[in-house]
Amino acid sequence: NQKKNDKKYKTIKEIEESSTKEPTTNNEPFNYHSQKNLDDKIDNEKPQFKSNKKRNTRNRMINYFDESNKTCEFQSLRSTKTKFANLSNCITFRMKELDTLNGSIENIKLQLKELKGLVEDSKNEKRDLLQKFCHSEKDLKQVLESLREDHCQLNEEWTFIKSWSAKKEKIRKEFFDLYNFYKFGERNGGVRYIN
């Protein structure tokens, strides 16, 4: 099945044979010698062109290396600038952190001063309380002594009152006995004996 759309396709064998053949123009064999002569003739006729070509090639290579060097230098400079900018940003950030730490340290110092003042005040209050306690203890001792004295005096007075109560009771009893005796004598007619 070699025909498709009215076109003839080469077989694999034909393709292999055509690749081994020398290139031809207008079905004629290619002449290498004539082409070489033609190239030599062109080179001999235009030596200036050949040197210009070499110079241009050399200049192109120099320009290429210059451009690549410039590119490398630019990239290196850009990288250095980027690193410097990063370092500068890092230094700025650290400086801000140091300022913040200095502020915190100042606040801590102020708080320590306030705490020292509070400690001194508490010490003074403690000393005052101890002095007041000592005075109050002395006062309490004096009050207790006076209370003891009052208690002793009250005991004496209470003993005296109790003794008077006993005497009063004795007198009342004697008076009551006399009163009964008088009544008894009055009823029995023995008043003259009593008088």
C-alpha cells in the first residue's frame, strides 16, 4: 500500500540507499575539488574580509567576556548591596531591641527604687509598732497591777461587808429575840419584871 493521496512514499530500503549516495545538484555528482577551488579563490580575492571576520569574532568574544564580566560585577555589586542592606536592617533591628531593653532596665530600676522605699517604710512602721507595743505592754502591766490592787481592795471590802452582814444578822436576831421576849412578857403580865 504505497499510494496515499496520489503520492508515492519511499520504502525503507530506498531511504537507506539515498542516504549513502553523494549529494548531487540537478542529478549530477557533487565535485569537491571545484568547490574547494572556488572557496580558495574567494579567500584570495578578499583577504581583508577574512581578517575582518577574525577581528569581528575576536571583538565579539572580547565583548562577550566584557559583558559577562560586567554582569558578574553587577551581580556581585548587587549581592553586596543586598547583603549590606540586610546587615543594616539587622543592625537597626538590634539597635531597636537594645533601646527597648534599655527602657525595660530603666523601668526595672525605677520599680526597684519604689520597692526600696516601700521596704524602708515597712521597716519604720515595724519599728514604730514595736515601740508602741513596748509602751502598750508597759501600760498593760501598769493596768494589771492597778487591777490587782483594786481586786485586793475589793476583796478586803467584800470581807468587811460580809462581816458587817454577819454582825447585822446577829443584831437583827438579837433584836427579834428581844422583841419576842417583850411581846411574851406583855401577854403574860411580866412586863414589870422586864422593866
